[in-house]
Amino acid sequence: MRAIITAASALFIAFAAITAQAHALLERAQPRVGSTVASPPSQVTLYFSQRLEPSLSSITVTNASGQRVDAGRTSVSGSTMSVPLRSIGVGTYRVTWRALSVDTHTTEGSFAFTVGGR
């Protein structure tokens, strides 16, 4: 009986580990999540834990008024996605992303960064 419980526990742990890795999770961003940068970036780049499906992954960047400041189509290469920015100034910007990993799981989220000193 103990062997059955041990085997069942091992299978559960293995399945949980596989399931946890089945989504493209945001690993880091440039500019960094919640950061304040001295000068305006020319693009936003996001790095994920899995390869992305280019046609269904996107980034939008908006200013404090909700107006879009990204300047073009999101580009995807492997597990990295980026979007160019229009000329932006001092202020706080919201990055909203949607990522479809090649295994068909979707994740999404948002974060802010600030341009200018505090």
C-alpha cells in the first residue's frame, strides 16, 4: 500500500510540474516592471519562459490618458516579443501584453514604468 501511495504522489508531483510549465510566463521586461528610467525608451521588450506564437501575441503601451504610444506591430522572435514606441516624454506608461505559447496556452498581464525622475 505504501508503494502505491508513493507512486501516486510522484505522479501527482510530476503532473503538477508539467502543468506549471505549460504557460508562457513573463520572466523580465525592458524597461523593467515598475521601474523609473531617466530617458524614454525606443521600444518595450518582453522575455517569456516559452516560445510564442507570433500571430496571437501582442503588446500595447498607453500613456496616463489611455492613449496608445506604441508605434507599430508587435514583433515576436522565439520567446521574446517587442514593440517600438513613438517619441514619448516624462510620465507613467502602462504595458499590456497577451502571449500565446506554442503549446496553445494564453497568458496576459500588464505593468507600468515611468519616464523621468522622482
